[in-house]
Amino acid sequence: MLKAGEWVDPCSSVVRALALQARDLSSIPGRGRNLGQNPSVPMQKLQDIQRAMELLTACQGPAKNLEEASQHRYHFWDTQPVPKLNEVVTTHGSIEQDKENIRQEPYSLPQGFTWDTLDLGSSEELKELYTLLNENYVEDDENMFRFDYSPHFLQWALRPPGWLSQWHCGVRVSSNRKLVGFISAIPANIRIYEIEKKMVEINFLCVHKKLRSKRVAPVLIREITRRVNLQGIFQAVYTAGVILPKPVATCRYWHRSLNPRKLVEVKFSHLSRNMTLQRTMKLYRLPDTPKTAGLRPMEQKDITRVQELLLNYLKQFELAPVMSEEEVTHWFLPQENIIDTYVVEGPDGVVTDFVSFYTLPSTVVHHPVHKNLKAAYSFYNVHTETPLLDLMNDALIIAKSKGFDVLNALDLMENKTFLEKLKFGMGDGNLQYYLYNWRCPDMEPEKVRNVNFHITNTVSQQ
């Protein structure tokens, strides 16, 4: 018998056996959905079977492609206002109408856990969030690398203009107040095709590894949805490295090696066939200084012009933010070890282009020498006079000079025009873009540009 509160390996033979019994019982005429009404099946047995089936679903693992996803059962997402996985969408608009009567009380958590609103202005609570994410957030499939969001990065990502403390939603153990779950929302004006909507971006969904069989993640999503709804917002955008119902766009990660020796040593990349380490290092060698005349770090005086360039440039995309001057200040003004933005100033003093990347290191798990991997992520790159290829080549040179090991980019916007030419290698991971409570036709990657710092996959199988 499964004991209340007991942690169970979802892949255990006991769970599998109970789940098989459930399938056998459900195949008998008259039982299926009405198992609870059949006196021949003890209630405790029914509860064990139901829990086992939920755990077995978790054991299946996340779907990484549409073929795997088609075999998946999404118990949670089937209850949410999102398009079905096989749905062909040709219309634009809300799936559910805006709610007038919004639940005032928080959703119920499993026994022994309680809600908490995190104060990210508190160094102690910020450190708690950092620790939770550092130990439990996104890992690669081989569990060799884990995102290492710094406390200052988290403040930048979670406290943009218009942020609300109640959207920093935590779950604690009631007895010792340990932080074991988190989800966040930040406000954003997003244009989807021709329609501009006030939305939120959902991010940093994280549940402690030992609690992932307790179905805390779906409750986190329901609770952040409730808190956002209370502010009169009913749509959201989010990303995931796995397939959920239903991606509006799928992008692929590409990686440009800046420190080949280290990347090979930590097994982030491998030597190509017939390539030695020395030849690989020569292949990826970069000049010492950028070549674009007038390239310099962005300053306060550039904010209005950068916003103008950004808004004009983003008009060509089908999914893009519409940023205020205050938001441009927050997201682009350089901050050490967080965000780098460089502008190109012409001879007449007018800024014509800019390039940006943010800093997101990863912890290298169980390596005897290297403890972290310093990665730059391409952010927004806008060009009107300088060729994009030249801008990005200069970004690589700058990133290398700042000690980055790799620069990562998605194949969205115009990025496909420079990825291969600048010796980026295609990664093995995709990033899916999703809209909550909004239906619209699918988009190609080159039509997408949206701010997001990656959401984990703790609910991918539910």
C-alpha cells in the first residue's frame, strides 16, 4: 500500500504493476470511469491505482518532438485554454472570455506546504531563490550542465517596469519554511500578428526534484494564473524545451565556440572527425578587436534612439514585444555580468544599429576542474546601416574578450543569415514558444522575437 506523504519512484515496478492493473480494470465493460462505483474494487486499491497512473505518466519523460508528443497524455494541459496538439488554427483570438468572477482564495497545496510571496528586495529571500534554481532548474538531458542564474540577474529578469511582488510566487515546506517551488510572471505588451495585447511572460517554473511526484507544478501554474487574472490580464507567453499543447513556433539553439579547449574538456562539444584540438582552436580563432567603426557600449543618452530603432525593426515579426522607453532602459542599458549592449554611432552622431547579449553561466556538474561555463545569449540585434553579419562578428569578438566560453543564439528573426557563416554549430535542443488563452496560426522561427529566459519542463508530462 502507498503511504500518505510517501515519496515514490515513479518508475518503480510497484507503480508499473498498479498502473497495469488500472488499465486491465478500465478495459472491463462497466468499470472504466465508474471504478469508484464498483463494490468489488476496494477504495484503497482504487486510490493506489489512480496515484500510480499519475506517477507512471511522469515516468514517461518529456516529449521532445511531435511524434513523442502524439503518444503523450497531457492530463493538466487538457484542462487549460490552449489549442490541442493536433489542432490546425486559422483564427485569432482568446480561447476563453475574460473572467468577471475570479477566485479570491489561493489554490490548495498538498498537505505540508504553504504559499509565500517572495520579496526579491531581501538578500536572504533572493539567495533562497538562487539556491532553489541553482540546484533544481533546467539541466541538459545528460545532467551535465545546469543554468546558474546569479542573484543580480534574477532581479533584472524578475523586476522590470510594472513588476508586482505577488507575481513572485513561492511554495514553502510548512514545518521548516524551506523554499521548494517557484513560478513568476512579468508584465509585457506583446503583438501577435496585428493584435497588441497586455500579457505576462511566465518564467522560472521550478519544483524541488524530490517533490515532482506531488503534482505541485500544475498548482503553481493555476495559482500564478489566478494572481495574474486578478490584475485584469488573461493571456500569457512562455517557452519550454519540450513539447506541450500547442507550440505557436519552434526555434533551434545554435552555439558558437569561443573557448574550444574548455568546451571539449567539459563535453559541451566534441572534436569533429579528423579534427585535432589545435585545428579546432584555429578554426574558431577571432580577431582581437571589433572592426565596425563607431561601435561603443550603449549609454543613457542612447535610450530614445534605441527604442525607436527597436520598435521599427520589430514591426516585421509576427510575435514581438512592444517596449516603452522605461522598458528599453531596463532591458538594454549595460550591467556588468548581466546585459551587454553595443551601439553603432555614425559620423553624424546618429545611432544606426545595436547588438546585445545577456550573461547566463551554467554550472558544470561533477567535473574535476571546471565548475562553470560562461555563456552569452544573443538578445536583440537591430541593423539599418551595418550588415548583420558584421555586427554579430563583432559581438563574438567582444564576448571572447570578456571571457565567455560560448555564444548561443536561436534561429529566430534574421539569425539564420549569419549562423553558419560565423561558424555556429546547430545544437540538439529546441525552444518552443507558447501562448496561454490565445489562438493564432503557427509561425516560422524567423517571424518570432520575444523576451524570455527559458522555462523549465517540470509539467511537460502532465
